[in-house]
Amino acid sequence: MRNLPPPVLSCNEVLISCISNIRDQTLYTNVNSNLFSYELAEKSYDKKGKTSKLHTIQSHRDVNGQISKNQMMFLYDKMVKKENPARDYYDELLASSRRCPFCGYGKSTTLDHFLPKSSFPIYAVTPLNLVPCCKDCNTTKLTKTTDENLLFLHPYFDNADDSRWLYCDIGIFPETIAFRFKVVKPSIWDNEKFERMQYHFKTFNLNDLFMSFATEEFSDNLHQLKTLYASYIENGASVSNAELAIKDDLNGKFISCQKHLINHWKTAMYDSLRNSNAFLKWIENYEY
Ligand SMILES: [Zn+2]
């Protein structure tokens, strides 16, 4: 989960562009006469997002009984289709994060309606409700109910990096090291935020994703660690000094990763390796 700065675009700016080339004059007039309602709804979204109260927004069927859900979907299509002027806003939102903030790794190729447009049509084109993300995460969110969707962390509002929550357990096997990532509750988080992070982590299968990256990273570094250990022993150093050299190396990698991203899988991985005496013994005995 990566945080993103909220877009500075307003809902009305996007809406005016969406209706700029429509033929339906009634819809055009109705949207124009409801701009104040869209603006109020956007302000409410911003306020509730900042106080983790998006779940208190009521689902609804239309906008003031004048603009239907289908008409809001039609207006959103005006953002999606490339030939329309509103597509510029779609592209602008998409370009705000090349990487998907939900998983942190996929390429952003689509916009997710954080509050689904089917249940919250007034927010169908509201930039604060549109999050750039990868297809996999978008598909996962689409399979969830409205209540379940509200459990995901919102990249514009929920600060996931105010504390460290990602940790890693390692399993030592004769031929390899296995990694398992987990969410640990930071002391400054309340239970609700912790449970939402657990849901987010589990539902987007982040452990599987991080495990595959960690296994590759470890294989990339194994030769260097083994060589470092062997060079100390060959130069007459004691086993404990050779172990210390490995620990220092892992510690340096941990600190560098932590400075970059406190909840990066590499931070968690190097933290677990640097603290494992069993891993040091494994390196000593591993036949490369
Ligand atoms: Zn993703």
C-alpha cells in the first residue's frame, strides 16, 4: 500500500468537461443545475476521507432525483473514451501514479472507483474517488461488496506509512530460505486501522507477491553473502567475526531500505535476516 497525494482537480471541472459534447440537453441542464450538490458531496467526501469516516456516506440511487445512476455511468464513459475532451482528466489521474498504490507493484492502467459508482453515483467522476491502479487490484475490488470495499485503505487519505506494520518470518530449510510476510499492529494504530490493513493485505494477496520478490532478491544476494563469509574465514578471521561481517552487510541493506520505504518488503526481509542467528549458521553450512 502506497500513499498518493490527493488530486487537485475538482469534480465540477471534470463534470463540465464530461457534458461539453453531449446531445442530451435535459441531462446537460440537470448537471449544470446540480453543480452545487456535486461540490458539496465532494467536500463531504474530503472531510470524511480525512477522518476515516467514508463508511458513513450513504449509498444512493441517483443525484437529487434528477440524474440517474445510468446517466452518471454515461458521464464517466465520457472520461474513459479517448476521443472525448474529458479523457484528458482520466489520463491526468492515471499519470499521477505509474505504480498501483493498492499493491505497490502493478502498473497503473485503470481508475478504480474507491466508492463503487453503482452504489455512489454522485461520485462517479469525482477525482477524490478515482484511484489509479493495476488491473488485478481493480478486478479484486470489483468482486467485493460495497461494505467490503470500504475496508480497503484509501491511498489519498489513509496514511499507511506513519508506522512500521510489515514484518517477515523466515523459514530455514537445508536448500533454501522461505519468507512469509505479515501485518503487525503498530502501537499508535487503533484496531479499526489494523483490521483494515489486514483485510487489504490479505485480499490483494500481498504475501504471495512479496514472497516471490523476496525469494528472487535473496537468490540474487546469496553468492555475495557466501563469498563475504568465506573471505573472512580464508583471511584467518574467527567464525564470530565472519558472522559479524554478514550481520553488518544485512544491517546496511536494512537501513538503506528502511530510509527509502519503512514498509517495503525488502525492509522487512533484511530485518528478519539480520536478526536471525539460524540464518548465520545456514550461511556457514550452505554449500554453494
Ligand atoms: Zn495493484
